[in-house]
Amino acid sequence: MNRMTKSLEVRYFPMMEYGEAWNRQKEIVKAIDEGQQQGHLLLLQHPPTYTIGSSRHPEHLLLSPEQLKERGISLFEIDRGGDITYHGPGQLVGYPLLWLDGNKGIDLHGYLREIEQVIINYLAQYGISGTRKLGYTGVWVGNAKIAAIGVKFNKCRRRKGFITSHGFAFNIKSGIQEDGFRGIIPCGIQEYGVTSLEDMTGLPFSVEQVAREILPYFHEVFQITKVKEYWEYQL
């Protein structure tokens, strides 16, 4: 278990452009490092977007610039770990921005496992057996990935430790596989597929509903004791 500040500010946005969310993360990371902000958890959806992480495999993008423009999909090369993935409507994206205190022991791989555990615990309430797959990050149901995880550990300048950014993308709506994942080799993985919460349960969900329901699991795994929540509704 990583040691970090146990207070958290949660902000939900129904939709936010990827570039705006990335800039907001950088601003909050800097403020946390300077002691001006507490930990944050941003929960939101993005318009259709592909992001390429630090692994840099452009060949895993299967669409030309013209096809991206035709389909209205943005493309960003970013500073998280991992390969290419898709973000879009019907997916809950979570960005935990947390200080990992270097004075109290840091387990960077353990942090990834904790994010996975939040989603695994959430799926269990609907009778879904979410698992880890050896050699991969993320959460799986059988051989299909239901949540991707890619993070950056920002080395603190003003204190000892790291501040996390980026996070998880949890597929909620049925059909998200067709909407965006067919234009890429997700995370560079060709042999396995992608699924969603609605596909696994046969039930309808809104992204906001899942955002609200998953919070107690996040608080439990990360031992959050003090929370402020802000919810925006306008699309």
C-alpha cells in the first residue's frame, strides 16, 4: 500500500476535450507539488480520441490522417506509459492525481495494482469476475479487456516522492468496440479483444452512474478519509 495524503477532491465532467484535461492535470500536479492542492480524482468522458503513450508504436494506429479527420477522432502523443488506446463517449476515464510520499515507502507497480483493484471490486458487485492478466496491465474479463490503465509518475520538485497523473479508461457502453477500438491495435495487443460493462451485464448504465458507484471502492482501496465532490452536468 502506497502512503499518500488521505484527503481527495473529486470532480466529474460529462465531457472534456482531451487537451484541456491533459493541461488541467499538469496544473494540478504542479499545485500538489507546491502544497497548494490536495489529491484530486478527475472523472469524465472524452470526445473520440486516440492517445499514444511513451512506448511509441505508430504502426498500431491503423487509420490515415484523412480517415481520422473523416471520423472526427483526435490524436495525441502523450507522456504516460504504454501504447495506443482509445477514449470516447461511453467510457469512464479517471485521472487520480495523488502524492506518493517518498518518506513512507513507494511501490510504483503496487499503485497500478491498486487502480486495477478498484475496478475489480466494482465489477464484483455485478457478479463479474474481473481479473489481471500476467504480463499486462488493466482489468480483464476472460480474454477481453474492460479497463485500460496507463499512468505517469511525476517526480516531485518541492518534496520527496512522486505525483501520479493519467489513469484508467473503463469501457461502459456496449458498442464502444466498434466506435473506436477497430481503428487501432489497442495497447499493441492483437490476440485479445475489448469488452464493456453493458456487454458483460446486459444492463444499461450511464457513465455518471458508474462514476458515482465506483467512488466508494476507490476510497476503500486508497484509504481515503476526507472527500469533497463536485459534479457538473451540462453537456
